[in-house]
Amino acid sequence: MTPTAWRIFRVVITLILLIGLPTSVILERALSASLLEQIEQDLLSRAAMAEAAARGAEGAELDRLADQLGKAADARYSFIGPDGRVVGDSEFDGSELGAMDDHSARPEVVAALAKGRGKSMRYSTTLDADLLYVAVPRDYADGRGVVRVAMPTTAVDAAVAQTRATLATAGAMALALAIIGSWLAARVVNSQFEGLLDEAKTLALEADAEVADDEEEEEDEAERSDPDIRGTPLPAPSRELEGELSRAVRALAEQRDLVRAVVDGIQDGVIALNAEGRVDLANAAAVQLLDWKKVPRGKRFAKRVPPVLAAHVDDLRELGTAEAELRLDWRTVEVASAELPKTNGLVLVMRDVTELRRLERVRRDFVGNVSHELGTPIAVIRANAETLLDGALDDPIGRQRFTEAIDRQAQRLSALVMDLLQISRIESGELPLDLEELDLAELFANIVEVTAPDAAKRGAAVHVEPTEGTVFADARALESILENLVGNAIKYGGGEVVLAAKTRKGQTRIYVRDNGPGIPEEHRERVFERFYRVDKGRSRDVGGTGLGLSIVRNLAQAMGGRVGVDGAPEGGAAFWIEL
Ligand code: ADP
């Protein structure tokens, strides 16, 4: 039996006992009183009958009559004369009668003579029993006496005992019926409670199941489904109430799921803090941004974030809504916030702008560099043209020199513009790549041929190490990469250039080595940046744009490859591209 049913049952039983016990006591008393009265009436009418039967009789006649009546009715009959002497008695005869004491003071005799009837209940030494005496007046020859009838009260006691037994049996049966009835009622009522409770709980659990994404919640849930709740009395359930309740719970759950889905779908980190600065809600983006393993629901926000952010939130409480850009470790994060007026909570919206800020910087630097790179040759061209116009045109030697300078700068400008165009094309993804198996030996022979005029001009030699196999790449892009690397080796190297390839674990690395000064360790990472030059003067002298290696890296990445530079065994640079 569940606690609720047990409770209902106990209340009903207590009520039954409280009402039943006094009732049965009162009932028993009333019954025995009425029984006694009935016997009294009975004795009274017998006395009256005896008086009538004995009219005119006197002396021994009366004693005989008393004997007859007593035998017939199982009671004691006495005729008591006006002087208190017992004239006749059903229990005594002859000499015994004479020995009996004066009865005129007996209460029933006194009352009968005074009021016409009398009764008394007392112990009779003569009969050794409790007797009920009833007396009525009778006219004797010598005056007014009484007729008395007596009966032992044991008869009354027996009748009362029997009544009590009947009452007890009936009471026990009623109690048993009440117990069974109340037990059944308790069960029915309880099952209705349980039904409603179970339904409410199922709905609550269903709704919670989606929220319960951490242990704390599971603990809460355990609390909520504590079996003790079954002992909690609820107002009587009705079908409509249940329906209403489940609809409301379902609507709430749907609403909450919707909000959750929307918040989780936001790319920015969203965090809601309560008035105490504990985390109420955090979406997936926030968890990722702050390197959390899970949402620290109910935990102090300030203890789980870098100090800069904790301090910022502290300031926000004082200053209200504000936006800020904070450096959290290696990240740059934009934090917007709004106060929740009702709860005094705080909502933070955080965006990782690290990459955005880096790109902005690169773009700014690039624009600056391009302006500078274009500005220099244009200034030289203008200066030479002005000199020519100012009269140098008439000077045959000067004319030749200035025009050549203009031509050199124009070529540089043209190379620069071509390189910028190519970079822009690669970066915008406009360059169509057609990846295919390329024969390495064929590829190398081709490069040697294309770079031969340049090598010859600078007195350099390009060698190819015996190579077999193929590489999976776009022919034009890979040729462009190798032309650039070989061109640089010819320009900056010591005259010997080697083209080689190595294949390991399905990865092919192509090397372009030279025996020049090489690239010092500290510049190796940065030579692939746009406009980065190790030796500015030499680059300008050889007509470099500072964009060659940047193009190389962009092309390699477009094909899913990598580039790098090591020191060559010969002491020069060893550039490589891995595909
Ligand atoms: P540039 O047009 O100036 O050659 P690159 O991007 O091709 O620009 O090269 C960047 C810089 O790297 C060059 O200015 C040069 O200082 C250095 N560099 C490139 N290749 C070599 C090499 N093989 N040996 C030494 N330095 C080199």
C-alpha cells in the first residue's frame, strides 16, 4: 500500500472507532435500561394479576396461591400483611413464614402503600441473589398490605450480556466492512492521485530530458522524482485539469526547445548570467570560444574565463550596456552585452574576430606595400622623362641612358602588375586547376628549356637529377612554381642550380637547390609573404617584384600542397614543394 492510501485508510479507521465506541456504549446502556423497565412492567402486571387472583383469600390460602403463581411464573410471590408480616410466600411455607422478619420497612412496600406501586433492587440474604422487587397494594381483612413479585436480576444481566454480545458481533462486522470499504476507497482515490502524479511527472521528465545535459540537472531530477512526493496530497484530479496541465507543459517545452535551437544556431557565443553572475545558459559557440568542456550551468562565470573577461563583466554591472574588444589569450574577442532588467541578469554575445582582424591587417599592409612598390618606378620614370624634356633629348648619350632607365622601370611596373594580377586571380579562385598525372622527367626538361635563356644571360647552369615517376598536379601551376623557384635560384644563387624529386609514402617532394648564399634561418618562414625580401638591394637589381614566392605558395596551396625552404648541402637555398 502506498503512503497516500495508507493515510486515507488510517483516517477512516480512526473516524469509525471514534464514532463507533461511544455509540455502542450508549446503545448498551439504553438497551439494558429499557430491558430492566420491561421486566419491571412485567413484574408490575404480575403483581396486579396476583392481587386480582387473590381477592377475598386470606391466610393459608394466600400462601398456596403464592406457591402456585411462583411455580408457574418462575418468580417469587409474597403476600405481606398490613403489619409487615409475610402471610404467603412462594419460597417459604408454614413455620418458616412465621420466622420471617417484619417487611413493613422494605422500600418497595413503603412506596407501594404510599404511591400505589413500589420497586427496589437489592441483595436478598434469604435467596442469596440480587433481586428486583415490585409491589402493589392489596386489601387484607385487617387492613392494607401489599402483593410483591420479585425476580433475580441475573435474568436482566443475562439479557444485557446477550444484547452486548449481539451488539459486539454487529459492531465487529461493521468494522470489518468499514475496513475493507475504506481500504478499497483509499486504493481507488490513491490510484487517481498516482495517475495524475505519474502523468505530470512524465510530462515534466519529457520536458526536462532535453534540458538535462549535465549531471547537476540529473540530480535535480532525482530530487523531483523523490518517492516522497507520492505522500503529498493534491486536490482531486479531473480529466480536464490533467489535459490542461499536459497541454501547458508541452507548449512550454516546445517554446523552450525553439529558443534553445535558435540560440544554439547563432554563430556568436551567447551566454546568460543570473544576478549572482552564475551561468544560466550558454550556446555551443560560447562553449567552444571559451574552451569549456560543457555548459557550467549554475557555476560562477568569473571563475571559468580569463581574468580580462571577468573584469570586463564586473565593469559592465556598473556601467550597463557596452561593447568591447578583448584579447583573450591568443584570441581577439568582441563582447557585446545587455542587462536583463527583470532578473538583473546579463546577456553576453561574443564573437571571435581574431582572423578578421588579421586579414584586415594583411590587407592594410598589402595596400601600403603595393602603393609603395608602384610609386617607386613611376617616380623614376617621371624623373627621367622630365630630364629628357628639360633638354636631355638633345644630348645623345644622356638620351640613351634616360630612355633605358624609363624602359627598365616600365618593365618592372609591368612585371609587378602581372604578378599582382596573378595573385588576385589565384586568391579569388578564378584560376581553373586541372589536376593530372605529370611525368617528372618531362616536366623538369621543360623547365630547363624555358629558363635556359635567363640562365645563359646570368652565366648559370641548371642540372636535373635523374628522376622517375609522376606527380599529381595542374601542369600550368606547377610549371609556374618551378619557373619562379629556378628563376630565383639563377638570380640569387651561385651559378649551379639542381632540380630533383623524391617520393616517400605517396608524397612527392620536388627540390630546387642552388649554391648561393641561401636563406638565413630567421627569414625562412617569412620569404613567402608578399613583398618580403631578404636582400632588398639585390632584389631590385635583378628586377624582382617581391611577389614571386608568394605566388609560389598560393599556387601550391591551391593544389593542396605545401612549400618550404631549407639550407642546401651545397650551402645555398633548397626550396621544396610537396604534393
Ligand atoms: P623577388 O621578386 O624579390 O625575387 P621573391 O618572392 O621571389 O621576390 O623572393 C623573395 C626574396 O627571397 C628575394 O627578394 C630574395 O631576397 C630571397 N630569395 C629568393 N630565392 C632565393 C635564393 N634561391 N637564394 C637566396 N635568396 C633567395
